[in-house]
Amino acid sequence: MGSSNIQRVERELDRIFASLGHGMYVVDNERQVLIWNRAAESILGWSEGEVLGRSCKDFISHVDDSGCQLCDKKCPLLTTIGDSHTVFAGTVWALAKSGERVPVSVSCAPLFDDEGRTVGAVEVFPDMTHEKEVESFKDSMVSVVAHELRTPLTSMKGYLDLVSEGDAGEITDMQCKFLEIVHSNVVRLEELVNDLLDLGRLESGRVVVHWDPMDLEAMITETVETFTAMASEKGLWLKSEVLEAVPVQGDYQLFSRVISNLVSNALKYTIEGGTTIRLGREGDRAKIDVEDTGVGIPADEVGHVLERFFRASTAAQTGSTGSGLGLAITGEIVEKHGGELKLESSVGQGSKFTVFLPPASEATILEAAEGGQDD
């Protein structure tokens, strides 16, 4: 290709980069900025002249929703450059020139030279401010509706109890049956409202983790005792295995909900076989497996299980009902404890949820970081 053609291609690329609607910049292997487009300037306020040749970590300073700095060990650009593959970091917060944090959705891809060596990376980041505002409005509306429903539901439940007990006069067997159906549905709606309110509090950071030593073995034993009757009614087995216990810290009452939610979910969506809760370790972390022989989750749906109101397409096979909020709450609680939640699933064979928790020494650091939160 002649030099004039090369120059023409370079000009075309420059025009394309400049006209992209999403923010975009290119860095070398040291994360020094080589290209900075107009959309990046519009979103973050930094002009091309102010950023070229500078390390992006010195002025963009990505953080996640919890305020954790991503520009060091968790930098998506460093991961892209080091592993030579595309990284989607999701929505993070970038530092604008004004000092404000701007929500952006980050995707990074490696750049290679003619010999296939990684020479840098490109980051594309659309502005997510509007989406965040819509999400915040939606969450606010859900919270308001949930609060408004709680009082009348409590009243309905109370009057149903009075009528069912005959305090308003004698009732027939058929009337009693109908009242039981109504009562069951009121309880389900009450649980949905409570789950919505709990999830809202977790997501907004209004739940404080009370850090104390947690006996995971005792927690698992209590969970098995609680759900044994439910398993027996369905003809399923429920057992626990303790391979090794790692000292951990956290909020016993709050974290026990994680184990309960996972076991309840496993039993709901299992037709034959049963569920095993397994406690062990991986490296220095505690590892808790909740493994079932249930209907499983399709591979293309696994990534959605922690979303609000999500229910797998295979759930209908069991006839079980649910709000789709339990796993969302579970994920939030695990994150509050500095942990990690993973899922392996195969349709027709079952699912295995694995929770990893940091050792007690790391939990102490988390406790110190959250010390300023209010309940």
C-alpha cells in the first residue's frame, strides 16, 4: 500500500474515532493515552491536549458501585493487555474533570502489532447517566409501592385470621377452604413486599454488616434442620458434608439467609434426588457448595440468575412459584461480606451454587472500610 493510501486510511480512522457516539481512547502497554475522541471529551470534560501522553489512571480513576478502586489490580485495561483478550467490566464510575463521578459502561479490547504482540488496548465507554437515572427512578417507585402495600396487607391478614377463626360468625367447610387460599396468597404477597424492601435496603447500602466470628458448620446444621421437613414432603434428600472449616467473620443472621435461600431454591426446583450442602476451603477462602439434582438452568440464562424477578425457563417444570428476588438478595449479601457467588448448571442434571468467603483476617479489613455506614 502506497504512503498516500496509508495516510488516507489513517485520516478515515481518525474521522471514525472522532465521530463515535461513545467515549473511546487508546493506550499503550503502560496505559499512556495515545488517542482520545470527542465523545470522551464530552462525557468526562478532559480535552485531547490535556490527556495525550498521560496515564489514564491518573485522571479517569474508575471505581465500582461500592467505591472500590479499579485502576490497580482490577484495571480492565491491564487485564486486557496482560491476557490479550476482550474484557467487559460493566458499569463503573469514571472521574470527570469537574470532580463528579460519571457512570460509564466499560469494554476493553487488546491491540496487536504485525507480529501478533500486544501493544496496547482500546477502551470504549458509553455514558450511562440516563440509564442510571431511569434505574434509580424505577427502584424508588418499587420501594414506594412496597411500603404502601405493607400496611393494608397486614390489615387484610389480620381480618382473614379473625374470619377463619369464626370470630365473625360460623363458616362452612367450603368457605374455610376459600379463606385458606386467600390467606396463602396474602402471605405470598407479603413475602414479595418484604423481599423488595430488603433488596432495596441492601442495594442502597442501608444494611450494615455486624462483623463477628461466624460458625458456618453450625449455620449449615441449622439450615438442614429447618428444611428437612420440606425435603421429606417432596420425597427428596437433604444432607451436609463438612470437609474443612475456615475461620470467617460476618453477620450470622444476615448471612444465614444466603444458605437458606440457596437450599430453598434447590429444593423448589428439584423433582427427584436431593440437595447437598458442602463446606470446605479453596486456597485461604471458605467454600460453600449447595448442589442439587434439579431441573437445571439453560447456559444462556445462567448470567441472569442474580437479576431482579428473573426465573429460569425450566422453573415451570416443577410447578413451584417464586418472586425471582431470592437470588438477587443472596448475591447482595454475599457481596456485602466481600465474597463471591458462582453457578454451574446443566439442564436436566442440576445446579451447583458456590459461595466463597474471605478468611477472618481479610474480613477485619472490610469491617474497617464499612465502619462509617448507618443502618
